[in-house]
Amino acid sequence: MLEDAGRVRLVDVPDPVIEQPGDALVRVSLAAVCGSDLWPFRGQEAFTPGDRMGHEWIGVVEEVGADVTRIRPRDLVLAPFAFSDGSCRQCRDGLFTSCPNGGFWGGRHDGGQAEAVRVPFADGTLVPVRTDADAELLRRLLPLTDVMATGAHAAVLADVRPGSAVVVLGDGAVGLCAALAARRARAGRIFLVGRHPERSDLARRMGATDILAADDPATIGFIQDETKGGVRSVAECAGTQSALDLATELVRPGGIIGSVGVPNGVDRVDLYRLFRHNIALRAGVTPARRYLEPLLAETLAGQLDASPVVSAEMSLEDVATAYRAMDTRQAIKIAIRP
Amino acid sequence: MLEDAGRVRLVDVPDPVIEQPGDALVRVSLAAVCGSDLWPFRGQEAFTPGDRMGHEWIGVVEEVGADVTRIRPRDLVLAPFAFSDGSCRQCRDGLFTSCPNGGFWGGRHDGGQAEAVRVPFADGTLVPVRTDADAELLRRLLPLTDVMATGAHAAVLADVRPGSAVVVLGDGAVGLCAALAARRARAGRIFLVGRHPERSDLARRMGATDILAADDPATIGFIQDETKGGVRSVAECAGTQSALDLATELVRPGGIIGSVGVPNGVDRVDLYRLFRHNIALRAGVTPARRYLEPLLAETLAGQLDASPVVSAEMSLEDVATAYRAMDTRQAIKIAIRP
């Protein structure tokens, strides 16, 4: 739980129980700390002391409620970072994060950085893996629940097309996954603009063809020259004002900014430039549930491996250390073993 | 020309001449005053005293330069509100308003509220009508050059689909044309939200199924109830902060705001709401040239009539009166006969 800004603490709580007939109880196999967990941790986002933490996790079902039919005990399941009823208009439209009965893990709900989680609407929310998984496969599956789904969403929002040039803004786990998603969408050239030059090798492994520094004044000119005036697709994976401003400069007339970073202190949009050049702004929290089945199938087939963004693994006892390591950028993403 | 804020004056200037081999000289048959002409007129937009005025016009070609092949003398032609070279990447992509060699009528260029206009890139810019036109047909053709093309662009940006519910914000000429465009795209229900109840009959004629007052606090609730939570497509045709705010409230999760009003004093976008519900914002000046051929074909076939938005006609001598009548909302759009 988040005790106070800068203080995450492991506490014993009663085991969750089935409360509704649609619930499942899931024992967590592997969880992770997300970049967005750092915002309340840093006090940059509102939280209530005692909030439970962790929205990236996979686990094994222990028990299901009377109405649950798709999910069975002993299933290894992927949990998208939001739960949803699976039956409302928004869910039927694939917009699971706008489900009026849905919500996010953590806070008042159980968090994934824990031993067990009560999952509402288990049939609508969870995706069973239906195969045995060793530690290596668990590490490949874990990123699908959030950062890889979000990278895929960025590529969809930015409408990445085969052979096209793409700019990815951000070299955190989401940006790296967006590069992988752009490669999966067969982009011809993938410019990754970030702040961590030490991640270059990893970025190349994830699909980036050009690694550029966000704070290098030559970056904008380089991309504009190489692409003769900017790219059609920008995947904005930081959620900051400077990233949105950069996106607006690097997108070409008629292009699209796909923005998946949670807007944090972003209060200016250069609407006149968007208007003047018919540039679409498509910002959106990832309806992760929509992406889990295809990403799972590709991962099981050995065609997709997002595990390189998991840079370390720690036990649940060391969760406070994990937050500090993420906060100081010593790690991209730390997996938490309960 | 615009002499000063609030002062439009007819002045004699030398007849334009062919300057470049791609030019055409066109004698204006009919022009119009546009709502956007009122902004510099009111001093709400920068202008240079002496700016020529008028970007909505049609005319008959008098003379063409040596390189002009598609356009011939005596052709009746439609002039989109921007000229463009027709050959650059942007023009090939249909994004004529982002042509690096293009520009808008008026200001330093000849304006359409005049007797004659020099047209750069005549082959790329002008669309020949290729039929005789009486006064009635001229009135039907005139709106295609701007407001009807812009209405069509709003429906495209907002991705209006057959059978769907659409909100159009604004009951000026563009909003009315957007209603017509939504009907043309076979929308099932068209909510027009405006500020001029006296335009209700006209709005219905243009395709609106429900006419609502922007300043009525019940309007939002009515639309949300009737559409079970908002519409997928909002065509924002005012360019004001209040219209954008209203669009953000009336669009449903996963929906699209298509914004064609020139942003005037708009400096806030509720990016968090867009992000939270995957709402796309597609703002764009209309590449009118893209729409002229299909709109012309439908008009000539008698399937499309945007002329009801032309509420009066005056002679060029009375252009100052026309501005005052538009400014005081006594007229929706006034045609100017040279």
C-alpha cells in the first residue's frame, strides 16, 4: 500500500473472498511496478493514504463465484489493468476502460502488488492463458497486461501503416513497447525519442531504427529532414506537455498524434496548428482487454517478446526498494514476485 | 478592402493581369461575405489596413497563362477558398490547404469581393463547371466554394455514418451546411445546436431533425438522454471555446469531435476527458478543393442544394451594407453581385 508520498509499505491484510457471483479470486504469480505508479508515489497525483497498489499482474485462479463460466480454478490468467463487465455497450464496442461498472486495480480495490486479488466480472475481465508457463513465459506475459497493450494502442491510435515512418516519444516501458508495436505493424522507420541514452541497445532490440535524444536541439531538424517534413504517425508515450509539444512539431500536415501517456500537467494543446494542418489528436487510455487475446497468441507462438522491458525482478518483501529503483531510473520496470 | 475595423470600402484598383504562366484571370460572377470575414471586420483577428476581402466566389475565365491547359477562357469556374499548386505531396494527398505554394484569397492577394481575380496555379486550383448557369444555379454553386465544402469536411472529420446520431454545433452557414452534409451521409438523427431560433425552419430544410438552443441548460441532458449517453460524431462548426466545451460534453466514449470552425480565442482542451474516454479530436481547415468535384456533380444533378444559406443578394456597391447586415445577424450569408 501507499502509506504516504515516497512511502510504499507491505502490510498484511485479510485474504480477499468472493463477494459477488461474478467474482474470481486469483493468486498473483507475477506483478510489476508501472511508471504511472510513480506519480502518486511522488505525490504528483492524488491518492488516499493506504491505497493499494499495482495494476500490472498475472495469476492463477483459486476460486470462482457461482455465475462465472469462462474462467475456471487453476487457470493461469492475464488481468488487463482495468476490470470491466464485458456486457455493456462500451465493452461490446471494445472500449472496456469506459465500462460504467468497471474500474482500475489498486486504490479502494485490491492491487496486483499483493498475494491475491478479488476480480469483479471475472468472465468479462480475465483472459485465460490455457497453457503451462515457466518463469520465462511469465515474464513475457506480464507486460501484455499494460505496457505492451498500451504500446499496441499507441500504434493503433497513430494509425501506423506498413512501410511508414513513425515517431515514438518516450523511452520508458510504454515507448519501448510502442516501438515493438510499430515494428509489428511493419513500420519502415521508427524514430524513438527519449531521455535515456543507456537504453539505446534495448530500444534497437525492440524495433527502433533511430534513437534520438529529446533534449538535443538537433533532433527535430534531423527527423524533419529525414522524413521531408515530419511523419504521419506520432506515438506520444510520455503524457507530458513537452512530449505533446514535440509531437505537434514532428507530425506532418494531415498526420495523427496517438497519445497514450496519462496526461500529467498537460494543459496546452496548440489547437491552431492542429486546425491549420488537419492534424488529428487521438488520446486514449488503453482498453487493454481488447489487445490481450491477439498479444497472447503472438507471445505463445514465439512471435512477440515484450519481456526485455522487465529489467529486474524482486520479491514482494522488497517492493519498497523496487519503487525507489524505478523512481531513480535505475530500472525500466521491476517485476514483483509474491 | 478592409480600411479599418468596422470599415469596408469599395475602391478602384488596376485590373489584375497575368503574372505567371500558370495564372488565370477570372471575372467574378458572384461572391459572398463569410462569417470568418467578420472577425477581422470586428477587429477580432489581425489584418493590415487595405487588405482585400472575400474568399467565396465563382466566376468566368477571361484569360489564361501559357502553361494553363485544363482551364480555358469562358469557363465558368468554382474557386475553392484557398489556391494550391495541385502537384506537391500535400496536394496529391488531398491536403490542398497545406500546399507550401498555396494561399488564401484576400489580404495581399486579390479578394473575391471584387470584379476580377488573378488566380495562381489555375489548373490546380479552379474547377470548371462545364455547363451554362442561370442566376439560380449560380446561387447553388456559390456555397460549394467554402461553407458547403466545410460542412462536408465536418461530416468527414466527425466520421458520420449511415443511421448514426450526429450533433452539429453552430447554426451559421457552416453549421447548416454540416447538417446537410450529415443528411447526405445518411445520418439517422441530426441535432443542431445554435443561437438563432428564427433559423429553425431553415435548419429543418437543411436536414436537422432536432433544433436546440445552445444557451438552454436542458439541451445537454436532452441529447444525452435521447442518445443514451452522447453521440459518436460531433461536428463543431463555431470555433469557439464554448462550442468545443459543449462538444466534449456531448461526445460519447470512443467518439469523435470534428472541428471545422477557425479556432478563435480557443485555448483550453479538456485533454484528460479526451484521454479518459478515447475521444478523438480532429480539427481542420477544409481542403475545399477536394470536395468541389463531387459537390458540383451532385448540385448539377439536382441532388444537393446549399443555396438556402444565401439569405440575400446585394450589389458590390453595397458591400459595406452587406458586412453590417451580417455583423448584426440580420442575414446568414449575403451574396455579392459585381
